[in-house]
Amino acid sequence: MTIEKILQRIDGLLKKANYETLALGNFAINKCKFCFDLLVKKEDLVFSVKIFPNIDNLNQSVIHDIKSLSLILKSKPLLIGIRNRYQKLEDNTIYVREGLPFITLNTFENILNEQYPHILARRGGGVVFLDGTLMKILREKHLITRKELSEILGVTKRTISSYENESMRPSEKIAEKILEILENNNLFKKMNLFEWTIKDNIDEKGVLEEKELSQFESHVQDIIKDIGLSSYWYKKGSIPFKLSLYSQSDKIRLDDFYPLFSGISEEQGKINQMSFQCLKLFTDLFHKNSLFIIDNDIKIPEPFKNANIPIVKIKNLEKVDDEEEFVELIQES
């Protein structure tokens, strides 16, 4: 199945389950360069979907942006892999790369039906997440001692204890034997990807070197610093906006205002329509505030004025002295 067909299948499944979906590409191969193929929302649940033909051939900048976007939106990534360097990925299994979980299309469909994977793939074979407490209860119910069970499985008594206190996970082969002996399919402990912890550091010092910014972007960055805001830049284009802004102040508590997403347009004396439209779709779906910063000589066409996204010329941003004035400027715009 092609990536395009996989995305169409996922989009159909999500819409059938009453999720809102946003695709900035057209599902054609290599047309979507963002760190997601689909953004998905249902009530307070937000996640991004991205297809990877080979999970052992990852673009590091895309992986970094997936993590940062997850932290910014308080969302979870659902990453669909087709194969690794050796073979096709197996169902009901989570493959971890760069701290991120990858699953198959079938596993994704199972998750929508609240059937979560229970195998964590590792080198040398997968391990199974068993419910250790239930395992102990069932073992005692069957009047089997740890020593007896260890002899049947060919492991040590200490290993059985480790399974039951969940400090160790059995291999798939051992887990199947335990399941056969204790006769209970509920032994498999499901792993909910919506609870997967994403770790990443959003630190502007490590995001971009000054030399990577254009002259106009450097000027914007200097103004942002003078105002007293923190910024996180997305230079590679895998997120549909240029930067996100955050408050550094303990006095101003506007949790519904930040993060503020911003696009930038300086080229060819006009607003980048694609960039603006992507930012609008993105902010409409997630109900976030956004901003579009433009050079002084760019004229603002009428359709852009009515798009509910503040368009601020750099000369007006230069007049802002502090964060309170900045917030007023955006809200008035």
C-alpha cells in the first residue's frame, strides 16, 4: 500500500470516529514536507500523524520538530512505520526510535477501537508487557509456586518475581507460555500511545545559530528579545509557521494567549500566500493565537485583512517597548 493510500485510509478512519483532521498536503508522495501528514483533534485530545517508509532512516530535524510540536500543542505523535532496515513492521508492536513510538497501520486501526499494542520491539526480539499483579493472582489461583513456574518456563525463580513486580518483561515466547499456563488473555498489559511521554528541550540557544537566520529574521529576533519574549524558530519548514513566542514574565499570566505562532514574509514584496494559509488552517483547528510579521513595503490585500490573523508590519513591532504593549498590539490587530 502506498503512503498516499495509507493516509487516505487513516483520514477515513479518523473522520468515521468523529475526529477533526487537517492535512496541509494533498496525500501525494513527497508533497507534504511538514513534520506531520495529518493533524487530528477531538475535544481535548490532539495528536499528529506521520508516515515513515523506513523507521531506521529518519530525518533528525523532522524528529526534533515532531517532539517540539508535541510539547507546544500538548499533543501526542502517532507515527506509522512501514518497515525497518530488515523487514516489514509487525502488528500489535511498538518500535521505539529516538524516544518516539512507531506502529503499523493495522495497529493504529486497533487503537481507534481501544485495542492497544502489548509488544515492545527490541533487538533480539520483542518483550511483552504483562500485568504482574494479575499474573501473581492467577499463579496462586492455579496453586503454582514461583519455583514450579520457573522450572516450567526454564527461567530462574528471581525472574518470575521480576515479571510479577514488572521490573522485567518476558520475551514473546515466554509470554505465550505464561498465557498458556495461566489461561487468561487479560494478562497482556496494553500500552496506550496517548499516554506516551515525549521528552525534548525547547531551548532557543540550541535551535538556530544566528548565521542561519536571514537579515530580516535576525532583525525580528532582536526585536522579540528587546520586548522580553522567548522564541523558538523552525527554519527547516517542517512546521507550518516560522516561530513560536512565549512569555518570560511572571507578572503576565496569559495561558490562553501563548504560545503565539508566527509566520514571516519578506520575499518579493508580498505576503507568502501558502505560508499564510497554512498558519490560518493550523490556528483554526487548534484555536491558538497567531501572528504574521511582514516587511514595511508589503501591501496587505483585502482578503488577508479579514482572515482573523493579525498582520503586523515590522515598523509597528519596533515601537513596542514591553510585553504588555506587545499583547495589546496583537489583540487590537
